[in-house]
Amino acid sequence: MKALRFVIALLCVLLATAGVSAQGATQQPPAGQQPTPPPDEPEVPVYVEAVVVTASKVEQQIVNAPATVSVVSSDTIQSSPINNFAELLREVPGMNISQTSARDYNITMRGATSTLATSQLALLDGRSLYLDFFGFIAWDLVPVNAFELKQVEVIRGPASAIWGANALNGVINFISKTPRELDSNNLTISAGGFNRNPANGQDLDTGSLYSVNLTHAQAVNDRWAYKVSAGYFTSDAFARPTGLIPNGTGTSYPAFSNQGTSQPKFTGRVDYDDSQGRFKVVVEGGYSGTDGIIHTGIGPFDMTGVNLSYGTMRYSRGTFKFNVFTNILDGNANGLLAVGTDGRPIPFAFKTQTYDVELGDVKTIGTRQVVSYGGNARRNNFDLSIAPRGNSRTEVGAYVQDEIFINDKFRWNVGARVDKFANIDNAVFSPRTALIFKPQADHAIRVSFNRAFRAPSLINNYLDTTIINQLNLGLVNPAFAGRVFNFPVAAVGNEDLVQESTSAVELAYTGVINNRATVSAAVYWTKNTDEIFFTQVGRYRATSPPPGWLNALSLLPPAQALGVLEVLPPSCLSLPAGSPCTAGGLPSEFSYRNLGEVINKGIELGVDGAVNQSLNVFANYSFQAQPDPDFDLSEVNLPPQNRVNLGFNFTQGRYTGNMSYSWVDDAFWQDVLDARFHGPTKAYSQVNGAFGLQWLGEKLITTVKVINLFNEDIQSHVFGDILKRQVIGEMRVTF
């Protein structure tokens, strides 16, 4: 609660300064006299309210959006001390982030994240970045660099009524600058190092990272413009945790060869604007690659040679839009802990192709209604080594939305979308409605209801592999102390899965105070239904023992050895040495199941604004109650209940700077392997900062950036790497 009081106090300070100009307190002129601006000084806007498109697929100010939206501006993107987009999005209210390796991080809003977060939709200029075969986002495959981004728009809450499947908890839309907006050459080079000696006693050398990004953009004439960009990022591996997993089971962190990451990327784009302004065509294509560790429910995999190529064409004529895109993914991964029946790491080769066609339009009806509508069709082709029975999927969907201006105080947004997936028997209906009360033009109170869904991924439906698990036989009988029995466990998909769905009710306020700051507050309640979990569905019995069981327990009579299977609980895999095993069974099969309902609820408070023309500040606080499932709590992760973010950006003459503070509560993770590897992470604080100097009339900017300034041991997932202080030097040249 101290953190909450601090955020509220900072919010009050900002609101108190909202009437203060860059020069000092605003002086009121005598009655009847208009204020006169200083001579020869152009009026520079201190604060401009952001315009967003993600909430409804039409441009609108945040205060008018039918959903809770956060915007990360270009200035913040370029000044923030980040080398991945997770650090950038950390400052958004309600955001749960876990980074588990140098390349692997997961993001979920208003819900617990996991090693493979599946409930978040991500877009780049409207092109889906969601990987349908496994149902997650590989954030390091975003092909643009920070200099190219105009802003990032974040919908906090369900958004399937507009965006369709997989926008279960929200949407993150990266919006890039056009070639005309860039119209320059930019070279950015950064290099740095990071500490790899956590408090658990490891003695490693300093890790290094560096990146280079080059962008060339030119407006050839009033019709043609283009840009090309290329980049490369590489990082050594972070430190792995060692010792015992903090769950009381006596399980040690497994040793495996940790990896860093290398990430090349390239994009090219051509814009054509009709000379009479009637239409515009954008053609774009590119490539991004990655390698390194990805963590999954069956342990870490080492990805090698993962490549994503894409192409897109966007045509717009007035309000009409026609878009097509393709994503082509190709890669390999080897299990680092998951071993097959041949004793070798499980290999995972994957190839996917996605083809999507979308159209949409906006019409006005009289003077009080704005109707937007559209739809898309998508085809996915799959070739997955661990899911050989699934090879394709077809999806179609359509939406309509009506914004009704009841009067100057009330507006009503109502819409819905219908989607049909080949792997779901029935069409899925996703409604949305929001009643907005505007006591003033720049203040809005919104009550909304949303329903969203996630389609089962191909892996959910068709996974088909076998992994080797282990049992300490000393837990069965002291005579077998020191012996380990290896037994096969089947991991199979479920073709009968239905879609996950979320129903959400939200009460929210958004306001612009004195044209200086955007203030937001939201209270939400969500019910997740038929969530898809990977869970135990079978066990070995006396009538069907695992291979080699009688030989492993040869000191016992066969009947007694078989009888042990009837009294071995699954929790024997996680009990400390010496604990008795008295009931249950040994797991033989895991699969995906739709499990019951989970209730989530929370509160989000935030303020983001300008103190003056040089200084912008932000503060937000998020409270998220622990999830309330109607099934065993051990199936779900428990997210941090409290999160605080504070920070500022400044530009004064030649000087630029940025500093932020994040505090994240403790959490509990239950999504890797079995209960031996489940456990908590501690609350942590993270301070990031940057200081830069502009040279040659802003043509050259040199910056020192620091992530985790106070070198705290940060472990954001119980199975993840340990993040320490990073110090990065950056040089940006614009010419």
C-alpha cells in the first residue's frame, strides 16, 4: 500500500503542476484582456494527446476509445534504455513480463504470464506476429528497430470483437513511421556488457552485447517514397540459477548449456501516393532471425536458425482498406532436458506458412452513427516434427461496429465479430459494447463488456511425442536408495478441444487535465472459461506397468513391485528425500484439456504527461488479485499482485535523459515440467536510466544506458535466467 500511496502522491503533484508553463506559474490577465504571447516566440505545444487506431481500427483520441489503451511514444522508445521490447512495455499498467533467457520473454496483460504466453495478440502495422502453430509471440522476430517506430499502442483487455482470435487479454500494435516521416539516413551502434555473478556464488566472466541498425528513407517525389533498414543484435548468455529450487522438494536446478542469442533483420518498404490523393499503396517485405533458449512446459529448447520472412501489401482509398500478408517461418530446436525414448534430446523441426487477406471500411449514417466493418480469411500450412498429424488450418471472420452519438454527453459503441476455425466445430461469437459518458470533451467514463477467445494451436490439437521422466526409487523403498528409474511419459494433443474464452466487465475513466496529462483509472473483472492446460491424464497401474519396472524393483516379489504402482502418488516426483509415498499413481500421459473457469480482477491507475516543454513524467500502479479457479489451484500460475512504475524523460538543449523505477511483487510459477520445478520468485526493484548528449545540431547523439542500475538479482520466472546490471554505450548518427 506504500507503493500505491506514493503513486497517488506523484499523480497529485503532476496535476498540481498541470497549470504551470515552461516558464513558471500561469499569470491570469486582467478581466476582459486576452493574454499576449511573447514576441517572436512561436507557441510550442507542451502536450499533444495521442491518436490511436488499434482500439477500433479507426483513428480516434484515447479519451474516445471504447477500450483502455496505453501509448508508448516515439520519444520514449528512442530514449529508453532498452535492448528488447519487453523492457519498453514494462512501463505499461497491468503488464506482466517474464524474461527467461537472453532472447526469450513473455508478456501477458491482466493475467499471469508463463513460459509460452498464448493469450496476447501482437501486430506490426496490422500484420499478425502471433505464431499459430504453438500459439505465442516470438518478440525478438519483430523486424524493425526503435528508430523506425512511431508509437506502440496497447489495448489492455479483450479485443476479439475487432481483431479476432488470440486477442484474449489484449493487443500490442507496433506502428512504424512511413518513409516520408523518416526521410533521412540513420545509423545506430551500441555496445555494452553485463554482470553475470549473481548472489548464489557463480563466478562467470562479464557478458557482452552489441547491436547495429541502419535505416535509409527517402521521399523521391510527391508520389513515391521508400525505406530500407537492416540490423543485428547479439548477446552472451545470462547467468543460470544454481542450487536448490526454492520449493522445499530438494530439487536442484538442472545443469544445461545456456546460450546467448544472435538476431539479424532486414526490411524494405515502398509507398505510392496517388497524385490526386485518391488512394495509397504500401508494399513491404523483410526478414528476421533468432537463436537461443526458449522455455516451454517440457523444459528449455535451444533454437537454431529460426527464420521468419514476410511480405505485405496495403491498399487504402478513403476509408476503405484492403490488406494482404504472408509469414513464412522455418526453424529447429533441440530439447535440453526433454529426452526421447532413444535417450537423445527431443528434436523439434518446424515450418509454417501463413497467408491472410483482410478488408474493411467505415461509413457514416446521418450525423450520429459511424459504422465500421470488415473481415479476413487466413490459411496456415504446418510441418511440425512433434505434431505430424496436423498440416493445415483455415480461418475466416467478419466484424461490424457502430459508434452511436446519443448526444453531446453520451456515446454508445456496440459491435461483434464471428469467426469460424477449421479445428473448432462451431462459429465463435465475440461481442463488445461500451457506454461512454463525457461530462466534458476531454474526460470520459466508460462501462464496457467484452468477450474474446483463443483458438487451440496446432500443438494443442496434434502434439505426439514421448519424453523420459525419472523417479527416485529411494522414495519407494530405502533398499533402492541412490537408484533412479527412467520411465516414458506420452505427450499428446487433443483434437476435441474447444476455444478458450474470456468475458470481461470494466469500469474506466480517461481524462486530459489542463491539456498537460492523461490520467486513467480502470477496475476490471474477467472470467476465463475452458482455459487450455497441459495436465496429467493417465497413470501407470499394476495391470500396465512402465517398461523395465519389474527389473528395476527386482529385490521385491513381482506382486509387491506391481502393487507399488497403486500406492505411488504423482507427488512422489516432488517429495523430499525420506518422505513416504502412500497413495496415487505414476504419470503415464499428459495432454491438453479445457479446465473450468478462472476469475481475475484488478485495478489500474496511471498518469502520463508534461510538466513543461522539457520534462515528461509518468506513474502507474496495478493491483491484480490472485486468480480464483474452480479447479485445482496447482494448475495455474500466481502473478505478482502489485506493480509500480515511475519515471521521466527530459530534453533540454543538448541534453537528453530518461529514468524509470519498477517494483514487481513476488509470484509463483507452475508451468514447467512437474512439481519438482515449480516455485516462487521474489519481489524485485529495477531502476533503468539513460543520459545523452546531442552534437552537430542533433545530427549526432551519444548516450549511456543502464538497465538494473543497482545490480539486483532479478529472476522473473522460477526457471528463468538471472538478470543483472547492463551498461550500454550508444551512438546515433542522422544524415
